[in-house]
Amino acid sequence: MTFKRLVVILLTAITILLAGSSLIRSWQEPQFKSRLELYQTDMVLQASTWEPEENYQTARDAILGAKPAENATKEYEEAQKSAKVALAKTENSLKKLQEQPITTQPQTKLSQPNQKQLLLKSLKEQQKNLAEIDLRLGILQAQQQKTDLAIKAWDEVTQQNLINPDLQKTSRVLAGIWENPPRILPDAPEIAKANLKGWYQYVTLSQLYRLQQRDDALTALKTSQQNIAEQAVIKLAIVGIIPNLTLLIGFGLLIFLIVQRLLKGKQSIIAQNSELKWSTPWDAETTVLVFVGGFFLMAQIVVPLIIGLLPLPPATSNIRIQAGYVLLSYVLMAIGAVLVVYLAIKPFFPLPEGWFNFRLGGKWILWGFGGYCVALPIVLLVSLINQQIWQGQGGSNPLLELALEGQDSITLGIFFTTAAIAAPLFEEFLFRGFLLPSFTRYIPVWGSILLSALIFAIAHLSLSEILPLFSLGIVLGIVYTRSRNLLAPMLLHSIWNASTLLSLFVLGSSNN
């Protein structure tokens, strides 16, 4: 066995261990997409309070749909059900772990203390998530005259000892306001303003001001809410109408490509360059060494070590600092990975024709935009199936949650630079520019597309995102192999991430 092969085996084993541990941890984490859908539901509720002139009533109803409060209640009931199932699973896993004798675990698994720590952390997060759902669901029920159900939900929050005290205070305030007779607690307005957001805060304060007979405060609240609701309608149009139009275009384009492929065969657009392999001068060991050393180990070990040695402020709860850390980590990882690629393939310079093509001419813009439109319905369909599999669990990219919370222009600019510029450039260079062509030395182009897409999905280290990212990776691979221009998948990837960030910004702003 050569020294190079030994290094490859060792690095691959370390990579599998690190990636496996991250995927196992994500298993117990809530799925961000579920929260994102509730954010959109909350925005619909916010917009439902808008009372436009008669000319705009039809447009309002078209955007909001029929019975927004009833629809929101159903969605929150589903979210509550999923949260309870996830919580029960975590409690059961924790119980089983506590019943096991403490043993020495194999190196490929998490130790019992670490497992227990992860489960306890997940349990706490899930309890908090369920309590927040119960609070909001109760307000929805109270607004629909289902006061008994609402008070029951709030009482459950109050009785849970491990819940955040602020949530317990809020549940007492809500129960008191809607009890018969009402029982208004001291500092009720302040507690509601501090712990409730958006439509839920508006409904609670409206009920409170009516009980206190504070007509001036109620009038001012309604006036302010009209401005907020009108903005929410506009935001809904942005996050709803535009993607839906793109979705329709994508469906049409997808049908066209399939029909053309059936009619024209290898002369169709989608069959262009479909069997044309790259001439790859390096072997599989070099490919694996570059990937595990330049990507996984760089991201999991080298970059965190470098950042830890730099004289930087701690990554506190300040979203702007956290965004800066994310960007810095990504830039360092990209520089390191590109350097590893360069050193590994330098002995093979000049490279054969077709490697790392960046051509400003040609139809790469059409391939990028068209690929985005086609990817949208495919990933949406896969995501719907994926949700049924994971039931709100499986973790998500932590960048999404940070982007949802960050609302100032500097923070959003940093996130945009990371997600819409740095990530597409680096990831497409590595996954489509290097990995996919390297695989064609041993397997067909279609197999290389699938394998590179699978690795691309797993590399994001979130179980719930593997299927959607795998489908996106396939489209990215097809776009690159057909266009033979890395700018095409980079553009597709950039539009995808930018549109996600835009939606997160719009949805996040509606809940502040």
C-alpha cells in the first residue's frame, strides 16, 4: 500500500466520522422549513387585518385566500401535532439512553454522555417550540370564540416547569385576558409587547385595551396596524406571486424539455453533450484526497482552528457578528479548498480541454435562468415528499435561521455575499467544476451527475435537506454538463440562494 493511499484512507475515515456525527446530531434538530411556513402563515394573518378601499378588496382576497384565520388554525394544529410527536420521540430516546448501562462506545458513534447532552438540548428546544405554538394557537382559537380550547392550551404552557419563564408569564396574561370574568395581570401590556409579535400581539393588545376601556390606545393601535397590514400584503405578493409565476414557467419548461427529448432524442436540448466525458488525467485517489482534504476537513477542522487563533470578538448573540463569522469561515474554507485543488492538479498542467470553463460568451445566462425555473418545481415536489418523511425533524442549514433573524442592511449584505456570491462560486467550482468531471473517468456522465449531486447534498450535513439538495444538485449537474460553462450552474445556484434570502428577509421583517 502506497503512502498516498494510506493518507486517503485515513482522511476518508476521519471525514466519514465527522460527517456522520453531524448528520446524527441533525436528526434530533427541528426542520427549519416548518418554521418558515409558519412565518408565512403569520404574515397572512398580519395582512388579513388590512381594510382597503373597495377597489383593492378583490386583490386583497386573491392574495390572502378565503378564511385566513381558519387556515392558520389548521396549520398551527398540524405544527402542534408534529411538535408533540417529535418531542415524544426525543423523550423516548432519552429514556432509553438513561436506562442503558454506561459502556465504551465505538469510535464511529457518539458517546453516551454526548448523546445525552444532545438529546437534552434538543428536548429543551422542542419544548420551547411547542410552547410558542401553543401560545399562538390559543390566540387563534380565542379569536374564533373557542376560548375553552385556548385557555387549556395556555394552561399547559404554564404548568410546564422547563419552559422559559417569559412564555409562562405570557400564557398567564393571555388566560387572564380571555377568562370570564377577565383577570388583567399587572404589566400585562408590557409582557404582551415583549413576548408576542405581529398579529398575535395586535389581537392581544386589542382585547386588553377593550377590557381596560382605553379607546385612544385602541384607536392608535388600529391605525398603526393598518399600515403594517398593508405592507404585509405587499410582502406576500413578493414571496408568493413571483415564485408562483416562476413555478408555472418552470413546469411549462420542464414539460417542453421532456416532450422535445421524446420527439427529437439525442438532437434535443437536454441531450446536448449528455454523453461527452472529460479527459481526466488524475486517478480516484487524487479526487478523493482533494475532496476530503480540501472540503470536509478544511471546513470541520482547519478553518475552525484558524478562526479560534485569530484575535476576533466572540460570536455572541449579535447577529451581525455571527454573520461576519459565517462569511469569514466560508472565505477561508474556499481559499483553502481551491489551494488544495491547485496543488493536487498542478502536476497535470496544462489541463485537457474543457476543464474549469468560464466563458462570458454563449448561452450560459439562459442555461442558468432556465435551470432555476426547472429546478423550482422539481425541488418543490421532492420537498413535499421529504416533509412527510421527516415530519419536521432532521435539522436545517443554520445560516437560514440567522438570515431570518438578521434584519439590518449590513447583516443582510453579509449574508447575501456569503450565500448568493461566495457559496455558488466555490461550491460549483468544487462539486461541478472538479468532482463531476473527475468521476467521468470511471463512470458515465449521468452517473457522475448523480454521484456529485449526492455528495453535494450530504456535504450540507443536514438529514432533512439531503433529498431536496440532491434534486437541486442533479439540475445543477445537468446544466453544467450541457452548457460546459461553469458560469451557468453558478448563476443558477446564485439565483436560488438569493431568492431564498429575499424570502427570509421579507418573512422575518413581518414578525418584528
